[in-house]
Amino acid sequence: MGIEVVVEGLTKSFGKQNIWQDVSLTLPAGEVSVMLGPSGTGKTVFLKSIIGLLKPEQGRVLINGVDMVNSSERDIMETRKLFGLMFQDGALFGSMSLFDNIAFPLREHTRKKESEIRRTVMERIDIVGLLGAEGKLPGEISGGMRKRAGLARALVLDPQIILCDEPDSGLDPVRTAYLSQLLIDLNAQIDATMLIVTHNLDIAATVPDNMGMLFCRNLVTFGPREVLLTSDTPVVSQFLAGRREGPIGMSEEKDAATLAAEQQLSDSLGGARTVAAPRTVVPQLEPSPGLPVRQGALRRRERVMAMMGQLPEAARTAILNSYAPAAGGARA
Ligand SMILES: Nc1ncnc2c1ncn2[C@@H]1O[C@H](COP(=O)(O)OP(=O)(O)O)[C@@H](O)[C@H]1O
Ligand SMILES: [Mg+2]
């Protein structure tokens, strides 16, 4: 099963520009987590810090006892082999077939025989639904297929932790829905710990077990999906509703004057525009028929049930509903 990732008090700046500070969270083993946040809030910087490619000034990222911030470069390199990375743009080599792109990490980092490489690559191509397209060049296929190829390449070294940076970027809503299902199916099949960075609201609503949000140089919150999906914290509810009204402005933060003017307008309208309607939490995606039950989902249920006492009322209600026998979670 996947490996837990513990982030403690992480702070990252570039020169004088602080990106985020004191970020602490735990990605539970084998569960799927989503990190939301407006553009430029440092989501990609966060992923790069987790794998040790960027060095935060403070804090730790613990994986199997190795600190990806402060341990020796040798230990960090070794631990990095546990990761599969899916980049924003797919990052495929344009002149190589999909097969060769996906085989690349195996040829680069292992001494496997070509026959073995072929078997592994074709298996991953099957998992992501690209059988038949392996001979194509990246330029000959759709954006959605390129994403899948990028995911297949992230899978060839049998990662136990998978990081996806905006896997939906450039995809239409239907392709995004397929991708969401693929991520859940993948989790059911390999039980890896997954962190998906996105600002896609459909993915946020249907894919993760846990969710957090970066805003204004802070981790607003991180916890069971229901906590964010029912939150009345203004930045969270504004973001999840995709509204203009609220603390998030065109360039991330609105200034105090704009906020005050908005509040005044809202008061004059009787508050109707800023009072969020009670949000319904849509059921989380289940693995496709025929696939195993997600072990991460089973563990998550135990974990969340044990922490119910610390959760807000609305989140508790949503969680209990999702685990009620009649609901979609019945299979677990
Ligand atoms: N290597 C770097 N050097 C200096 N600044 C950087 C570097 N990488 C990212 N940044 C800055 O960090 C901020 C957050 O970037 P990023 O993590 O890409 O945001 P997001 O992925 O949330 O859109 C941006 O202001 C960006 O300019
Ligand atoms: Mg980014």
C-alpha cells in the first residue's frame, strides 16, 4: 500500500517573496488528496518541495523516515524513486512514440530487458486506456490522450506516491470527467498515496478523500473532503462556488477597500449575494465495475470516523450521509 507523507511547518520563499508559510498536513497512506488554490498560490512549488526539488527554508517532509528537505541528497534521491509525477503539460518528448515516451524512465533508471520493458509499458498503457495508440507521436493525439500517456509514464516505476499537477489543464469537461474516473480506478488498482493539485471544481467535488486549499501564503485547511465542501470559510466557499464575491480577487487577494465596498453592496441587497446556499456534497466516485474496492477508502472510513468529534457539524452530517447504507458509499 501507499506511504504516508507528513509535512510539518513548511515555509518557502524566493528571495523576499514568501510563497507560503507553516504548512502542515499528512497525506494518509493510499488515500487520494486534492490541493486547491488560485493560480500563483504556490501549488507547483509545494509539489516540488515534497519531492525535494525545491528546498523550503523551514519545516520537514517526512517519507519513510527520510526528510525530503534536510536529509542527505543520497537519501532524497533514493526516496524520490517512490514517486510518480504527472506534470501539467504531460512533458512528453515530441519526437518519440507514446511507447518510447512511457518506456523512457525504465530505460533510463533500470536495467530491465527490452521484453520486460515491453510488458510493463503495455500494462500501463492498458490501465490508462491507450491500447492501440502506443505507436503514435504526442502531436498526433488529443490533449486528453497526452495526459493519459503522461500518467502511464508516471506509473512505470511502480510508484507508491503519485503527484499530479493540474491533470485537467486544457481538457474539456467530458475529458476531465474521464480523467477523474481514471484517477479513482488507478487508486483502486495500485493503492498508491495520491496528491492532485488542481483548481477544477468537478475534480474537487468528486475525486478526493481529503482536500486542502492554499490561499494568501497559508494552508487554509486540510482534512476530509466534506470539511471543505461544506465550509463557510469565505475563501473556501467562494472558490468552490466559483463566485466573484469574496476575498479572492483578480490577482489573488482583494484589498480591504474593495472588500468593504462589496460587503456594503451585499448588505444593501439583504446579504442575498454572499450568503451561500447550503451546499450538497455529491457522492465521491467509485471504482469502475470489476475493479477492487479501494483499500484507501476503507482505511479512510475508519480514520474519519475516529475524528468525527473534531469536525464541524456540517461536515459530520455529510460524512454520516455518505456512509449511510442507502448512499453511494455502500459498497465499502
Ligand atoms: N524557481 C522559482 N524562482 C522564483 N520564483 C518562483 C520559482 N518557482 C515559482 N516561483 C514563484 O512562486 C509563485 C508560485 O508559483 P506556482 O507554484 O507555480 O503557483 P501555482 O502552481 O499555484 O499556480 C509564483 O509567484 C512564481 O512566480
Ligand atoms: Mg502550477
